[in-house]
Amino acid sequence: MHSLTVQLGARSYPILIGSGLIDSTELLTQHLPQRDVLLVSNTVVAPLYAARLQQALPNQRIVEAVLPDGERHKTLESAARLFDVLIANRMGRDALVLALGGGVVGDLAGFVAACYQRGVALAQIPTTLLAQVDSSVGGKTAVNHPGGKNLIGAFHQPEVVIADTALLNTLPDRELTAGLAEVIKYGLIRDAGFFDWIEQHIEALRARDPAALAHAIYRSCEIKAEIVARDEREQGERALLNLGHTFGHAIETATGYREWLHGEAVGAGMLIAADLSERLGQLPATAVQRVRSLLRRAGLPIEPPRLGAECVLARMGLDKKVQAGRVRLVLLTALGRACVSADYPDSVLQQTLAAHFG
Amino acid sequence: MHSLTVQLGARSYPILIGSGLIDSTELLTQHLPQRDVLLVSNTVVAPLYAARLQQALPNQRIVEAVLPDGERHKTLESAARLFDVLIANRMGRDALVLALGGGVVGDLAGFVAACYQRGVALAQIPTTLLAQVDSSVGGKTAVNHPGGKNLIGAFHQPEVVIADTALLNTLPDRELTAGLAEVIKYGLIRDAGFFDWIEQHIEALRARDPAALAHAIYRSCEIKAEIVARDEREQGERALLNLGHTFGHAIETATGYREWLHGEAVGAGMLIAADLSERLGQLPATAVQRVRSLLRRAGLPIEPPRLGAECVLARMGLDKKVQAGRVRLVLLTALGRACVSADYPDSVLQQTLAAHFG
């Protein structure tokens, strides 16, 4: 098992990475000492792993809440259902909300933990690659609104993140690939050497080579933990983690969270961000080519739906990255280096959007 | 104008107390610099003050959201309505949520500000005595659930609290009286001299003598600010502010938030807490008499509804003060001194509840 720590003073917490962790009663009870547990999962993951997890936690009172699968269920209504379950089961302030699932389950369960009784303990057991490398770490929780993604949420750090790599064995290929988009993101924004490594190991990653996956997860979490430790509430640097997300959220929202997985939308969005960076003269064309090629080799769709540039612009206006009416975008200045900028000609943004969205 | 500061490091903020503050464009724009404002109020307060406030903020884009009046509307559904308004009006992360109303409006608007885009700026303009001395200060925000009061919420400090004492002129007598319960609370938990002062000035307060009211508000806010500064997240001392609230919440919840005002329920709850403290042998009977007499002179109802001790006990089980299955109660050890205790015989609690609730 590998472990690293998200350094946040009194709210620091470990990320544990390894195979078979959810079967270890010793490990789990060490990190999850709470007596009362609301186990939040979904209809796909719960049948696979909930019973095993419960078996490994024999001394807790565990109440299971199983939600329908999918980003379109990450709503305030689903949160309300979980509050009802917590209250119906008389869970107190000392209860634990335990998220067993992907990013949707983690974001939703995290939001519920943040708000129940003004905050109860949260633990994340991410079951997708995307959740293991990104959404389970860093304390961002949220639900979606028909008007935009993650518009209702809270910062609420977990007590522990348990990334059991064996859980990825049941992950559909498409979900694994979607997770690779976020892995590539870390290379793009922070670590050119890691980007090189991903280029060299993309086939191994897609073939689920355990050593390659473990390294990708560890290095991704390490980069995320560093950034979150320096800027927990996204007042600066943390915004870099949103590379591709503004465009990606527009794709997800416009398609009703039905057709595109989050990671897929982020992948397509990163290519648009790279293209825009090139059009602004701050990124060489060869770098954009390498991004496009790696996304393709990862199996990601790189052609966004033909939403139309105007529709995308309108949706971007509601993204959380808007300040003083202007969309702040994450752009690349090299492979391994990103910046946040609101200083771009609107015409270049429009041309870029027209090129990708029609 | 008097002012004091809630000392919370980077999140410190002023409480401004004075007459006519909401008409001062200079003061308001100094403290509310945001361009986009969601003004949250209710059907009683908005017709009285919203237009005046808007007039004093001529350069802001103000969107008004007017909710029905009353604690039973402090729900997740009302919060959802406000999120809809924020999103329909394309309010960004740099927007301000401005609460103009009593505790219900402040708690609800505060919760919405806490969660919208994971937190936007909040300002409180409390219009009831209760909100001016208590709920607008300290960053507790929440909505109710049919299963219990304030079960869904967040800690989210405002940027400023503007307590305009002139707004109390339109407050119904019953609401003023309900606010006096919280004023009395500060004397009981922290300041015997202030309790004496309230005893001496209770008629002046009920007659809305401006100097008496201003002193009561200032001293109440001062005590609250001190306690919040030392224990923002209620890990210890701040729980003392809940004197009477566990019993009071049971009254409010059992009666569907319809018959008892929050302050009235707290008043009755404080007398029960004092009585329990006496039965536990830690408070002299003369002190309980003084509490009862002052609550009566304030015009507060001191006989709770005949809910039955068992029903109240069951409702207390869901209160946020429960830890490891045991209700932690705020008790008095003297006039001006309180403590939190889970160390009492159940039989004495039951006798006390039976004496008050039947």
C-alpha cells in the first residue's frame, strides 16, 4: 500500500492506494472509527462491493442508501433523499457518510456530509479511475442544477480517501478511459515528465497493468494534494485543475448529462483549451498535436457535439469561473504548464468554439 | 452608530448598530461593493423596506426574491427556489446574497449563499430583535427538515451585519418579546450584571425605549461575538448559546413551526433548563424564580404545550446536541454561568420533562 497526505493543518488526511484495501477490517476500522455509518452508493457499484465492505466493518451500524447511477442524478433532490435517510435513521452529528462509488456518488455524498447538521465526517472509497485520481481528493462537493454543473455545493474535506485499485477490475473500458483524461490533465498542467510517461504507458494503462495504474493514480493524487494544500478554496492556483472543465461542463450540461461522461467531456475540453492556447500564440502547434494524439490513443472522443458556438458561450457564462462578467479560462503555455486568464480577445475564443462546436 | 467586530482572522466582519443605517448609500456601498445582489426577504418585510434599501443602492443590479413569512418555509424547497432565481439571473461567484428579514430569512439566505457556487458573499440586515441580537451574527445557517430544526445547514460568515434599530419600530409586540428571550439568554449564560440590567429595564425594552434597546443589542452582540470568535464551529463553548434550544426545538418541531415563535420556544426552554439545573442541585431555587419572573415580565409564554415527556424525549434524540446517543444539555450553575453536560440521571430529566410537558 502507498499512502500520501493532503496537508491541510488540522484537516489533513491520508490517501491510501493499494489493492484489496476494502477487505481489511484493521485498516478500515483504524480510519473509520464512527459507530453510525451512512453508506452511499449506486445501483451499479452496490451489488459488487457493498456487502464486502459491510463484512469488513462488522461493528458499525451501517445504513445503505443506493442511488440510481449517472451524473443526471447528482441533484438537490437526491441530496434531499439522503437527508431523509439520515434523519429517519436518527444519525447524529458523530455519524460518518461513506461514499462508495464514482465521482457522482462522491460529490453527492460529500455535499450531504457537508450540510447534514452543518457538517459530519466523510470518507471516500472511489471506485472509478476518475474518482481515484481526482474527484475523491480535495474536498469539492456539489450537486448539479439544470442550469449548470456543480452550481450548488460546499468545500468539505474527507477524513480519508481509500483508493482500492482492485475495484477498477470491474470498471467498464469506457469509464477507465474517461478517467485517463484526468490523469493526462495532471501531466498537462504540472508535469511534462509525467505527460511523457503517460505517452509511453498509455497502452499499459488501457490494458489495466496494475503497476502502471498504481503509478498513474499515485502521481495524480500527489499533484492534486500539493495544489489543494496550497489553495484549498480555489482562490488561485487550484483553478488550474479545471483545465478543459469550462468547455466540458458546457458539453455535459447541453447534453443533459446523458451522452458524455465527465472525463470524456473534460478530454474534449482540454483539446479545445490547447487549441485556443495555440491560436493565442502561446502554445506551439506540436504540443497541440501531442495532446490530440494522446487523447486519441487513450480512446477518448475528441469531437464535441455540434452545439454551436453561441450556445456554448451562453452556457459558459454560468460557469463558476466567471468573474465580473468575464469567463476566466485555464490555458496552456507549454506541456506541463498552465495559467488562468481572462485576457484573451473574444474573437479568438469565438473562432475556437466555432471550429469545435460548429 | 456603534460598531464591533467578530474576530475571525481573515473572515472577521463588523456588526454595525444604529438608527437609519439602511438609508445611507455611503455606508451601504462601503460594505456591500458587489455589483450583483440577490435581495432575499419575505412578504411582510419586503413591502416595508425593500424599496428603501434598493433606493440606497442605486448602482447595483438587485434581484429581489420574496418568500412567504414563517419558520415553516425555512426548507430545502425554499432554498431550491432561491438557487433557481440566482441561476435564472446568471449571478456569478462574485454576487452578494443580502438577507433582509428575521431569523428565517437570514438562516435560509445564509444557507443559499454558503452553497451557491460553493460559497458567495453574504450580508445580513436583520429586521427583528431576535435576528439583530442572535441569528444574524456568527455564521450559522440552515434550513429545517420535518424531522428536526436546522438539520441541514452550513457555517458561513457574513461580510457585514447591519442592525438598523429603526427597523424594529414596525416589529409586532409579540416578535419583540420573542427577541427578548435571546437577550435574557446572554445574561443567563455569561453576564449576571447584564441579567440585573435587563431586570431593571424590562419595561423600557418592551416600550421600545431606543437607548435601552440599543444597549441590549450591543451587549448581546458583544457576548455572541466573543464566544463565536473563540469557538466558531461549536466544538465547545459556543454550545452555551443553545441554552433552552434543545427543549425549544422540540416544541417548535412538535407544533409544526406554526404556533410558537422561535424566541418564545427558547424562553420556555430556558425555564425548563433552569428548573432541571435546580433539580440536579446545581442552581438555587431563588435563581429559577428570578428567571421565571423575568420571562413573565418580558411577556413570554412559560408554559410549553402538553406534548408529553416521552414525545419530547424522542424529539430531543434528533437534536444536534446528541453525542454517542446521549443528549448534551446546556445547564445553569448560577445566573450568568452555564455549562454543557451529558452527566445527569435520566430520571431527573424525565421528571423535569413530565413537570413541564405532562
